[in-house]
Amino acid sequence: MSMVALVLSGAAALLVLAVLGVVCGRTGAGRPLIYGGSLLVCIAGTVIAGMSIAGEPSTIVLPLGLPWLGAHFRLDALGAFFLAIITIGGAGASLYALGYGRHEHEPLRVLPFYPAFLAGMTLVVVADDAFSFLFCWELMSLSSWALVLSHHRDRENTRAAYIYLLMATFGSLALLLAFGLLAGPGGNYAFAAMRETAHSSTVLVALVLSLSLLGAGSKAGLVPLHVWLPLAHPAAPSHVSALMSGVMTKVAIYAFVRIVFDLLGPPEWWWSLPVLSIGGTTAALGVLYALMERDLKRLLAYSTIENIGIVFLGLGLAIAFRANGMAGAAALALTAALFHAFNHMLFKSVLFFGSGTVLVATGELNIERLGGLIHRMPYSSAAFLIACLAISALPPLNGFASEWLMFQSILVSPDLPQWGLKLLVPTVGTLLALAAALAAACFVRAFGITYLGRPRSAVTEQAHEADRYSLAAMIGFAALCVVTGVFPGLVIDGLAPAVHGLVGARMPPQLSLPWLSIVPIADSRSSYNGLMIFLFSASSAILAAFVVHRLASRVVRRAGLWDCGYPGLGPLTQYSAASLSQPIRRVFGSYVFRSSERVEMPAPGEMGPARIRKTRHDMAWEMLYEPIVAGVAFASERLNMLQFLTIRRYLGFVFVALVFLLLALALWQ
């Protein structure tokens, strides 16, 4: 049996589990059956993906779908890499859900749609014609929409699901139009036929590129198409949030890569301009919004926007280098983008798992009401800390390795001949550096306020450690963050077949280098050794701990805190999340958030504290979507009168329409 047939068998098994979820959703056996079965299918899928990355593409055509087309499926190196992201992320989420799922109040709203969601994502990356791709894309979108709506009694969740459904429909329409233009007048929707079609029209290419950015970007969360993401991700259960953030956004990246790098033909340099601009803007704005958030899951959702921007920045660089015949630089940039997509799946899954354990332990996601959880949840806090370090791009973890490759590709950009790129690439490089620095500040804030210090409210007093399944998923993925950071050459060499298939080149083999270093271009220019940094960091930490333990005083002295004249404040004297982000808010607030602060003083003679009231706005929502909503509402009110006309008026409209069509036909001939 071919590899693609095995993948289809796994997807069919997931769909069977979805049916069983309807039957067994109310029984005690439903949770272990659905999540355990999904875990086994994902493990098998990971093995298949690993075996297929370096192998020959395998294809199959099923007698389904359009009668004259059939359903084409193909597993090549690119699809195998994204299949690995889906199955590894799905395996971790399924393992986590074996424990976390016990706390779901309405499992029947989750269990049937969870394996269907996994099946939809799996089928997207092996679909080899437009009809099959869009059908599987809709399966992924609708099942994830149902999961977002699982806690439907919360009005905010209902609103989030509604906005998500609208944006998903818009994205699907954009992709449908893009595939229609790629198919051309012949209407052959097989990807193989699209590859063979020469697209010489600049207008057509620009339309396909724009529609691809709109379709894939709306699902990935590119600014300004991101408005659904910080609403939908927090609304879903935590293991579903991990899948949506860590995996589904990567399926959207796959769609963009498949269309632009594979189906659209050889690129022109100007293709990279919108991709670079949107990627850099998304990275900077995403982390700025994350810095302002108090809700832990919304913070992580905005951070997802930042990392998607980083990936698209790398894709834009790869397009620019490939268009100018710089194959080695294109391979470096594309490797950095795909490597970061894989890394984001790992550390963002841990972070959403961690938010789920916090929610179960405390019933609270507002980080201003947490604190001190490191003493009550030591193992999950350690895994969360590793993921925070990884997403902050600190060595020797995996986030640093991929972002370091990204900066190396930016340093090659002065060799580009076009002045537009010579000016734009340093600008987006500056935005990338800003995003990396702010991400570190964001996750110092997130971890410090949530886990360190003293409890800020009574909800943390009774917190308890997570169950063994949740801990196994968190610790396992945290360990992968360390392994892929210390030995990044494993992933870089694994990506080589996919990268070579898209840009015609690959990075030099890394595993054969001494001491497991990685060299993106040449030894004389730059190199990085995660293993040496890890050994140095570990030995320094051990030495410091030994010195402190042996030489530090054992005497403990306690004294009262300075209370500013308000005794008994206790934990309120600690730094808050708002105070840590205040400098950033004041620097960027007027331009990015249109934020304002108002001081409310107590009435004369009262001893109450003064309070600062802060407001901020999502500029994309207010400037782009609110006018659209207002316009639709205005048009709906005016057109509502058409429901109450007489039969004579309706017949008159039909007559006018027929006359208009006849005139148009006459003019056309």
C-alpha cells in the first residue's frame, strides 16, 4: 500500500472516531476511546510522514468528487513535512486531552468534532486537486467552528464562533477564486495541470497572489485578517486551542506555500513586496497586542499572530531570493520559515496546555488574579517556563535556532539587485528584531505574573498540579523544544527535500559538521552550536548553584514591606501585569492601540486609592470591519422593503431583468 493510501486510511479512521463520538459521547468510554484512538492514529501518521519526507511522491485517484475529475491525493516532501506538524501536534493534544477532557461539562459538543478536525487538516495537505482541497478545507473549518462553539452558553464564545465562521467563509471564497484563475479557461482543477499552465499575465498572477494572501492569511491570522483569532482561540477548549494555534495556522501556511511556490510558477521579485510588508507588520503588531493582554489565552493567541508574521517574513525573503536566482539564500530563508513553523507548533502547544492546567487548577485566566503557582504546580510551571524561553528566542532552545536562521537570511539581502527590496528588507528586519525583543518582555510578564511572587487572589490558594496525561504532554513537548534547539541540524536536514523541491536548492548538510554545529552559508561567515551553548549554560547553572549553596548564608531575615501609608495591602504591593506593560503602552499606545489613560481621584475627605482607567482599541476592527458591518446593516434595512411588495411589482422586476439580459446579450454579440 502506498504512503498516501496509508494517510487516507488514517483520515478514514479519524472520521470513524468522529461517528463513534456521537454514539459514545455521553458515556464514560467516550473520552478514552476518542482521544486514545486519535493519539494512536497520529503516532502512526508521524511515522508515515517521517518515512515520506525523503521518499518519492505517491499518488492515488479515488472515484469521488467531480465525475470528470475524481479525487486526487498526493503525498510529497512538502505535504509530508506539514503532515508531521499535524500528527505530532495532534498526538500531543490527544494525550493532553485524556486528562483535560475529564473537566469538559458537555463532551458531546467536543468528542465528535475533534477527530473530524484532525481528519480535515490531514486531508488538506494530501489533496491534489482544487475540489478535494476546498472540500477538506471546509471540513477543517466547520469542525473547528463547532469546537469553538462548544461552550455555547457564553455569549462571548457565540460571538467569537460567528466572527470565525464569517472569516473562514471569506477565506474559502478567496481560495476558490484563486484556484479558478489557476485552472484557466480549460477548467482542469488538478494541481498537476495547474503546474503545467504558463501564467504570463501579470494581472492574473497579481490576482492569484492577492487571493492566496487573503485566503490563507485569513486562516493563519495575518494582520488585518486576524480579528477572529484572539476571540476564537480562547473560546475553544485548551487542547483545541493548541491545535488551532499550533497546527491549523500551519495548514494555512501550507496552502500559501503550495499555491505560490508550487502552482503559480517561477516567481517575480515584486511578489515578495506584499508578503514581506504584511509579515513584518503582523509580527510587530501581534506581540504589541499580546503585551497588553491580561487574559492568558488571549495573550497566547496574539502571540500566534506574531509568529505567523515571522513565518511569512521568511517566505517573502525566499520568494525574493528565488526570483533573483539566489538559490542558496532562498533555501536558507525557506528553511528558516518552515523550521519556525515547526517550532511554533511545539512551544505554543505547551503554552496552551499550560493555560489549560491553570484554568483547571484555579478557574481563572486573568493573570492579575494569579501568582505563586510555581509552588503548587512545579512540573507544569517548569514546562511552561521552557516554552516561554523558546518562544522568546533564547538559546539554546528551538525558537532561537529558527529566528537566528531568519536573521542570517536577512543579512544576505544586500546582494539583492532591486532597490525596493534593498530598502524594505532592512525595515522588516528591524521589525523582526523589535518583535523578538518584545516577545521576551511579553513572556517575562506572562510567566512572572502567573507563576512567581505571592498569590494575588484566593483562587490560587487551592491550586493543584495537573494530571499525569497533561503533564506527560507538556513535559514531552518541552523536551522536544530543547532537543530541536540543541540539535537543530536534525530538522534542517529533514526539511532539505521539501526545500529543494520548492526552490531547487537546499542548505548544506548539517549533521556531518563537527560538534553538531549548523552553518547556514559558510564557516567563514557564521555558525551556531546549540550543543556547546547548552553545555556551557548547564555547567554555569550547576556551578552557580554549588557556589550559592556552599557560600551563601543560611540566616533568613524577614522585615515588613514599605506600604506607602496603606498598611495591610499584602500581595497588592507586587508588580502587576498592567504596570509591567505600561512603558510599552505609553510609547506605542497613541499610534497602535489609540489608548488613553484617565486618573480617577477619590472624593475630598475619602481615603480610597486613586485609580487609572485605561482604554485601548483594535484599530483593524474599528477602521476596516466596523464600517463594513455598518454598511451591511444599512443596506439590509433599505432592502428589507423588497420582502413586502405586491406580485405586480415582483413581475415588473422580472420583466426589467429580462430586458436588461437581452440587451446585454445583444451588445455582447
